[in-house]
Amino acid sequence: MEKDRKLIIAGNWKCNKTVAESVALVTDLKRDLASVKEVDIVVCPAFTALDAVSKATPDSNIRVGAQNMGENGYGAFTGEIAAGMLRDLSVRYVILGHSERREYQRETDAIVARKAAAAHAASLIPIVCVGETLGEREANITNEVVEKQVRGSLAGLSAEQVEGTIVAYEPVWAIGTGKTASSAQAQEVHAFIRKVVASLHGDAVARRVRIQYGGSVKASNARELMSQPDIDGALVGGASLEAKSFVDLIKNSI
Ligand code: PGA
């Protein structure tokens, strides 16, 4: 289905792969996806492999993203990675507020918003993740939860910055579980997120912002999900760890 917004499909490799394994994977992807023009393709390796993966992709249609960054920039922040350091490695994207970080590192919407602002200030494109837990869905508060996360995580960004942000809707109960939201369930929340963005920054920004779906996306369900009017791509965990499954997923999305 034709959309004004270009699809963006990102592989989130999470805490997986050595440098050599990461380079081997991106080399295969480069070969097998060279002809794909219809989709913005992003891979997000661990910090330790960013430099090598970045150096393996300069003349390709594959862009590199990080999975997190510090909110403060350079300075006395032991263990952190500044946005400028990512830019220095030719990284273009950064995943922020993934549900695993919200859960294990206690990242809040306010932290995510500060990181998103720092990312934009360094000309990185943030991929801001939101999504409800199973308990929240069962309690029928999905919209409230997602609205609060969207408003809180984009707080302080200008209209132009929000338009240049990727929002990833990832129901927590669908991540790594094999349970995908049905395309209708996902579409409903995506349309709702677009409405929230419209209420913040107007219809034009809402029409242009790209909203990815994430949670057990694979080659077999990608086409149906991507054909929904408000789904503009995917954030992919498990199925991005091997070349064939990620390549098939992308080719099935076109
Ligand atoms: P999954 O992960 O595709 O393995 O469900 C998605 C994500 O966490 O971004």
C-alpha cells in the first residue's frame, strides 16, 4: 500500500553479538538488501560494535543506530556515551526509552525526553519507544498509558523535532514473546498516537511523523502489519539477529 511516509525498519540487536559477528551480519545485509530503495534500513548493534559496523556500511543503504545514550553530553559522567560520540562514529539514529530500559534501568518519560532533546541537538534521529504492559491492556488503559508516554517522552521538543522523531509503538507483552498485536490492534494504537501528536503540534506534523510497530515482527506477519495505514515501519528484535529473517522481513514489507 502506498503511503506518503517512507517505511523505516530497524533491527535492534540488543545485548547480542561480538564485533566480528556484527560485521559479518551487516556484510550479509549489505549484499542482500542492496537493491532495496523503498525502505529506510537501520541496524542498532551494541556500543562495542558501532564503530566496526559503521565502517562496514559507508557506501550502502544501511544506516547505523545506537540502543541508548547519555542525556548530558561530554563531561564527568562515568560509563555514559554522549550523543556527540555517536555522531563521531557516523551513527544516525538512537533508540530511546525501550521498555527494557524503562523496566531494568528505571528510565522515565522525563529522562527519555531529555535524551531525545540531546539527540536532536547532535543531529541524531531518536527512535522513542512507548507501549503498554499486558496488565495495562487488560485493564483497558492502553490509550491513557501510551498518551502519557508520548506526551512525556516528547516534552520540550519543537514541532520540527517531533516531526523528525521516530515513535516506536511496542506493546510490552508482544516483545520477544512471539505474541504480536493483531494488525487491527496495532493500527488502532498507531492512529491514536498520531492523534496525540496532532493535539501537541498540529495535523501536518502528525501526518508526517513516522510510527514504527515493534513486538515479535517477523517475515510472516510483516506484510499485514506494514499495510496498515498508520504503521510506517518496524522495530525488530529477534528476527533482526540473522540475515535471512531480517532480509525476508524487509522484502515482505515492500
Ligand atoms: P522482538 O523485539 O522483535 O524480539 O519482539 C522487539 C524490540 O524489543 O524492539
